[in-house]
Amino acid sequence: MDITIAIQKKESFTIAHVAGRIDTNTSDELEDALMDILNGGEHRIILDLEKIDYISSAGIRVLLVITKQLYASGELFCVLSDNVLEIIEMAGLNTFMNICDTVSDAEAAMG
């Protein structure tokens, strides 16, 4: 299965809506899309993964890379599917990621 990435630019932040599977075949495409957002000067991102069915270790690496990139000079809020949330929690990554229940909640958190 492929990955679909739709970028939605808002006034003060960008939302990346992602659907499909994040694995070794698709993780580079996601990382490239997110790095393009960062390289374009945007440092406030909502990563919408509600429609992700599966995430592999390659996908988790992408989440770690983008979280690290935004840690000091930006904001990242993630909206996760139940499957992805379970994996993130098992890996203990939820302790340093901003996780919201819905995109609307993430937008409100962005202020």
C-alpha cells in the first residue's frame, strides 16, 4: 500500500495529513515531505496520522527525526490512529511527543 500526504497551510502553522502505511518503502517520502516543510521556513506543524494503518521502525525513526528538528525551535503536535498510538506508547515515545486526540484539538493547542 502506498502513502498519501496532503499538506495544508494555515495562517501560522502547517498540517500534514498522512494516510496509508509508513514502512521502509514509504518512510523516505514522508521524511522528505516533512523536511520540505521545515526547509520552507515553517516550524509549527501538525502531523495528522489518524489514517495510518501501520507504522514500522522506519516510520518511528521519521517521527523521531522531525521531533528532534522541532524540539528547540518549533512546535509539533501529532494526531495518531489507535494502532500508531499503541506502538508509540509501547516504545515510550509519548513522553516527549505532543499528542492530541483530533486535528481540531491540535489546532487549538497551536493557538
